[in-house]
Amino acid sequence: MQKILFAVMLAGAGSASSAYAQSNVTIYGIVDAAYVRESGGAGGTVNKLTSGAAAASRIGFRGTEDLGGGITALFQLENGFRVDTGEVDVGGTIFNRQAFVGLRSAEAGTLTLGRQYTPWHQALTQIGDPFQTGTAGTSRNLFPDYGTNVRSSNTIMYTAPPYQGFTGDLAYSPGEQAGSNDAGRQFGASIGYLSGPIAVRLAYNNRNFDVAPAPGVTPLNRGIATNTLLVASYDFTVAKVHFAWGRDRGFNSSQLGNTGNPFGGVPPTASTHATDLLLGVTAPAGPGTFLASIMRKNDRSAFNQDANSWGIGYLYPLSKRTNLYAAYGSIDNKNGAGYTVANNTEVGSGDRAFNLGVRHSF
């Protein structure tokens, strides 16, 4: 389907080549810094200034060009950086957050190629999590919002045009390992409905973690990780309620954010069969917004390493572009589970954390 759509878009663009194209480029970004206090881990209490607790600091470039005939070319390049040190947040990269180019048609939809967010992550961030995966109340405390569940490289993404409130996405990433069509490949999809105060979306992510044999490479047969996510929100005006339910199966499907055995003792074991539940709320409170959520991880493996978590937060707008924020999160691990209170850019070192920060968007 993507090949057909791409061909149709190219044909439409070619027929309109006689017209002068109209293009524009926008520079945008977020600068976010916070005081973070983490406690409860084996390493003791940690106090630090960090970057991107609420939303990762970034600078990006996005642009469009009107090709005529209802076809638009588009691109986006986004770099993440640490405002506390001025460093790139992932060494050896430039546009580690997003890097894609594509074509869009109001009638046929959008096709993009490159490094992009997964439909699974978009559903969690945009609808399910009142903290939008940021600050100490983030859903990342128990939901597997890490690694290739968040972004995938070498990705072909098709987004259908909205139709009577319904939306849909399809994504595919070849594994690009010689000698295998399956090893490393990933695909995902989502279907949603948005109308007035209600938003619902069902998302799926499937990643093959096998490593194909090659000279100097040891083959690994790890199998497939699947993540299914159902999210919903309803805006009552006085408050918006949020819901998220996830099902995680297979190797690396329910990652531990901090894999360094943060609580000491017997290292925890990442679940290969779990369900995740979140109930949350956002509500106007004075000049700002109050946020809260409770979560539960139900580990259905033999280790039964369950966890419960809760978080609260407050956003105070200084302007349309600048916010102050405060948040607190706590986790109760069971049977040696090793979940840590994270934020948008860090995995955390303990089972409790407090954030106090400022975020500016431009």
C-alpha cells in the first residue's frame, strides 16, 4: 500500500512541476532544566541539576514545500541536547530524536521515511499519560516506554487522513541484517477515534530481537517482543481523565528503565509477560494545571515482580511558552522488582523522586 501511495504522490507532484513551489522552514525547540532529588536506591540520595525532566531539551528544523496538485513535501530533523552541560544527549549522533522526509496529500495521507516515533509511543504520550511521559509522574516508571518502543530507525510510516474522527498509522522498519529478513525488523500500527471530549486509540508494536549470523557476529535467537496498548481520555471540562492498559509479551517487551541493579541484592529480572494499568487526571487548579496518576505493573512471569506507582504534579504557566513545574513520584516494588522513578530523559536511581523545573518552548 505504501508503494502505491508513494507512486501516486510522485505522479501528482510531477504533473504540477510547472508551478513555482512554495516552501518554508521553521526552527523550533524546547529548553528544559530542573532540580531533581532521587532517593530509595542502594546508592543513597541523589541531588542534581538535570536537563529535560518534563520534556527533553531539543532543537529542530521542520519544513514543507508545496509541490502543487495537493501534494506537499515535508521533512523534520531534531537534535537532543543537555542544557545542564551543553552536550549532545546521545554521543556520536546529530539528529538522534527524529530525522525523516516524506510526502503528504490531504486525500491520500502522509508517507514518511527515516527515524520516527512509533505509533505505540505516540498513543501513550498524546492520550494515555497525563504527564505526557515527563517528570517524576511519568508512565515510564512502569510502562515500557524505552528503546525501540519510543523511536525506530529506517522506518517507513504511513498516516491515513482523518475520516469522521478516525485516524490510523502503519510503520515498518526492516532489520537490515544480511542473510535474514526477520532479524531486527519492527512494525507497528494504531487506530484511533477523536470526537469532541473523547479520544481513544489502540496501538501495537512488534520487534524481532534476533541477531543474524555474520562474520565476527554471534547469532542470537531471542524471539519477538510484542506490546499492545489501549488508551483513552475524556474531557469533562472541570477535569480530563486518562486511561491506559498495556500487554507486554516476549524478550525485552517490558524493559527495566534502570538495568544497573539500582536497589542492590539479587538483580531483578525483566518480565517477559506483564500487563500495565494507568488511571490519571489533569485538572485546572488556580492559574495552572494539576496532574496525577496511579499505575500498576502485573508481572505474570514466574518471578511475580509486581509494582505499584503514583505521581502528582503541577504546571504553572508564566507565559504561553514558559512553564514552571513540580512533580513527585513513588514506586512500591514487590518480590525484588527493580522499577525506578524516571523522568523524560533519565531512568532514575531510586523508588522516589522530586522534580522542580522550568521549561521554555520556542
